[in-house]
Amino acid sequence: MKSMTGFGRSEKNTDSYRIVVEMKSVNHRFCEINIRMPKLLLSLEDKIKKLVSIHLQRGRIEVFLTIDGHGLSKKEVKVDWELLNEYIQSLQRVKDRFQISSSFQINDILQLENVLTVTEEENIQNDLEEQLLENVHIALKQLVSMRSAEGEQLQIDIMDNITHIERIAVELNQYAPIVVDAYRLRLEKKIKEYVSTVIDEQRLITEAAIFADKADINEELKRIHSHVVQFTQTLQADGAVGRKLDFLVQELNREVNTIGSKANDARIANYVVEMKACLEKIKEQVQNIE
């Protein structure tokens, strides 16, 4: 199991260039990959995204790629001869019309708009492309390793909390019948305080049965056990399990809330508070699982 938080870095230095790749990831519902790199490397964007998506299934991943060195691009100065010719003819007419004696200088031509343009063409060799992708892979490996290490710790913490919830559910299952018996005894005691005649045993049984039906939490406890089993199995499964775990946490929370609404006993209410505290911790941790 992996978390969605991590960082990786790789640096390569040669006689001709220096490559630095940094990669970080944070929580996200889906897999979102953003790459920041020089324009001359844009042709590699799809290859980098495919490489990242093979190893990461969820999270917002940012890749920063920088490269310095000579020979990475070829610059060329181009002259727009037709436009220059138009400029010179127009300036010559102005000179003749107003009898201007000064001659054209090279600096005058350099200041003419759009006459000279500088173009840059990328010069990415195959060996350089291999080096770039290799460094991306190294940084990605570090990122995955960090996410795995954090995921392992999350798994331990979550397992402790889910085990505690299961333990409370077992105690509730044993304690719930006692609540009904205690209610029956309290009801009988109160009736005796106000009625001197013989107690209507059938009426007492009926009232206790009504209370038992309203306070019955057996179904909720069974579903909690089922959800805990699924949660534990999913927690130990491979691949991206974060969304399923998040769904199971919501289902567990729903059952615990139902028990809380039925609770007519201080001890059960305390159990509910304890389970909800564990679920809040799990919910926060699950948000960071891939």
C-alpha cells in the first residue's frame, strides 16, 4: 500500500550538460501529472507522462526538469530581404524628397522592426533523450519508495484503529442484552413504587419488548463486522485501494451513528464516542492512500 505523498530527485552531470529532475506528489482523487520543462524538451512530455502513470495510479504529481549545457539548440539569424528592400526604398524616397544628405549605417538597419529574426531549433540527440528519461526513472523510483514507506506506516496505524473498532463492537454485542434486562428491572421497580397491586407481568413483558426492539443494535453490529473484514482485506491488498477504503469508512460511520441514535445507555454512548474517534483518525489517514 502506498501513500500519495512523496518526493524524488535525480541529477546527472556530463562534460556537455547538466540534467536535474525533481518530482513530488500530493493527494488527489485521480492521477494528475503536470510537467514543467524547457520548450526544447516538449517532445518528451508524453513519454514522461506514460512512464509516471505506469508506477503511480493516484495523486497530483509535479515533475520539474531542467537542463543546462551547450549544443542543446541551434540558433540562426534570418533576414527578411523583401522587407529590408521596402524599408531602404522608402527611406531613399524620404531622403530625396527632403534633400537629406546622411547615408544609411548598419545600426540603422539593425533597428528596423522585423527585418532580423533569431530562430532556435532544438538539437536533442538520442543519447541525451535516454539520459533524460533515465533520470526521470531514478527520481520516480525515489518517489515511489517514499510513498511505499509512508504507506506502510499508514497501514500499521489504520490497522490499530480498525482492530480497536472491532474489539469495541464485540464488547457491544456482549453488553447490549444486559441493557434490555436492566431496563426491565428499572421498569418493574418504578411500577412497584406507584402500584400496590400485583404487577401485570404481560404488560411488563410488552414494554420491555418494545424497548428491546427500539434499542436493538444487532444488525448494525453485524454490518460493522462485515465492513471491518472487507476493510482489513482491502488494506492488505495490492494496487490503488484508497477509494474503496474511503467508501468503507463512510459505511462504518453510518452504522456507528445509527447505534448512537439508538443508544439509551451511558456505556453504549461512550463506546460510540470511542469508535467515532477511531473512524475520524482512519478517515484522515485514508485520504492520503493511493
